[in-house]
Amino acid sequence: MSSTAAQQVRSRLAPLLEGRERVRLTVVPDRRSSAARLPFVVLVSVILVGGVVGLLCFNTSMQQAAFAENKLQEQATNLAARQESLSSQIQRLQDPQNIAARAQRLGMVIPASPALIHVPNGKVEGTAVPADRSATPPLYPRIAKPAYAVTPPATTTQAKTDRHARR
């Protein structure tokens, strides 16, 4: 501002300030000054580092869960195969032909004429005779071999080698 402009402002303000005491003006610091940046930078850094560590922990736990799942899946597969083999073994052992063969190896025979006892009155029907092997039919009846046998004729083949193809 020029000195004439300042005088004009003073002359206009003079009537307003006549009864008042003169106010001393001072320089006030700018209120928009930036706050300390260090705490903000530290806060943002802590949040970022915490997020990265959290993601690493989450990823590690997910990998461990995946390994555990694979191990349990393999164990379930092995147990299912074992259950299948045990079921097959049970069916094979429950086969009537197998039971009859084991009974015969143990010396059990089919009785010729069984005797029945009626429990309520104690009456016995039939006569019991000792069992022997004569009443037990063979488990594996012998099949007579056919008088003729079909065998295919023997054929031989010789491979021709070409001397020029090997060189």
C-alpha cells in the first residue's frame, strides 16, 4: 500500500476510533499450520505393518489347514479301502461253501437222522444215531474229464530280417 492510501484509510477510520483507546496490533501465527507429521506417519506405518503381519498369519494358518485337510483326506481314502477289503473278507467268510469246507476240515459231518426235542413237554421225535461221513456229501464233487481235449495247433512264425534296414 502506498502512503497516500494509508492516510485515506486513517482519515476514514478516525471518526470511528475517536473515543477509543488505540489497539496495538500484533502478528498472529497462521492457524493452518500443519500438525506434527511424525505421529501420523508412525500410525500409518504401524497399521500397514500390522496388516501385512496379519495377512501372513492368515495365509500360514490357511496353508496349515490345507495340509491337515490333505492328510485327513488321504487317511479317509485309506480307511475306505480298508473297510472295503474287510467287507469283502467278511462276505468271503460268510459264504456257505466256505463255512461247509471249514466245518468239514474240523471233522463235522451231517447227521443221517436227527432227533428233535420239543422243549415245552420234553417229547423226543425220531431216533438219534451217531453221525458218520456216509451221510455227508462231498463239497467239491469230482467232474469226469472229457474223453477228448481241445488243444489249438501250435503255430510258429519266423521274422525275416532285412540287412539294409539295420544299417
